[in-house]
Amino acid sequence: MTIKKMLLYILMLITFTGCFNKDEHKRISVINNSDKDIYVDYSPWVPDSLCTEIYQVHADPKWHLVKAHSSGTPHSLEHFYNTWENYYSSISSGKMIFFIHDAAISDSICQDESINWHFINEEKELLTYINELIIIKRFCYTLADLDSINWTITYP
């Protein structure tokens, strides 16, 4: 192996191992200790605790929702476009609401093709009713709150 190739491999090794440190940024874990599957979603719109994009649970595969099965096994809630720390720094209130959805009800409602979701999102009373059906718990956390619970949301 030539010295140039060896230096190139060493440089690549240093570059790629230095780019990402899994401990550098926090991850949110979700533990579902209930007897039914749940979805966990989040929104920076505090104190408005309506989940206004319910239909996107199934419409967009990149949607920031995690399904936590009733196993008690930790599931990771990822933020696809940013780190949690940076995302929180962009929120003026410094708080975020995490929604716990009943997965069975959410799945059945969201897969109903007869529902006009754009209409529902414009009708506050109807949206409130759907939220009452689907959302079974809300948690509101700051970064300090997440630190205090070791970045783990446990339901119930």
C-alpha cells in the first residue's frame, strides 16, 4: 500500500468517525406500559393542544410519529430534520406538547377514505371532537423536563 493511499484511508477514517457522535445529541425514548398500541406525536404549538395534522399520520411516511406497541420496549421518537436541542431552541415558548394517540382508533379513523381531512382541519369543533376520540394523553415538556425524566416518555 502506498503512503498516499494509507494517508487517504487515515484521513477518511478520522473524518467519518468524527462526524457523528451518538452521545452528542439526545434521543427521546417512548415506553408504552399499557395494554394497547399507541402513537406518539409532538407539536410546538403550546398552549393549543389540538393535534391539527392527524390525517398525516398515514398520509406521509416521513411524518414524525412513532407507533409504540404494548410491549414496554423503548421506541425512539426521532426528529427528522434537526436535533431535539436545536428544535427546542427555535420554539419561542421553549415547550412542546407530546400527544399519545390510541393507535386502533387513530388507524380506523385515518384510513377512512370518506373523511375530508382538509375540511375537518378548517372546522375547529369537528377537529376538537376527533382529537377527543384519538388523543388519550398529552405531555408538555421543556428541555429541562426531558432531562429530568432522562429523555424517556412513559405511558401511562
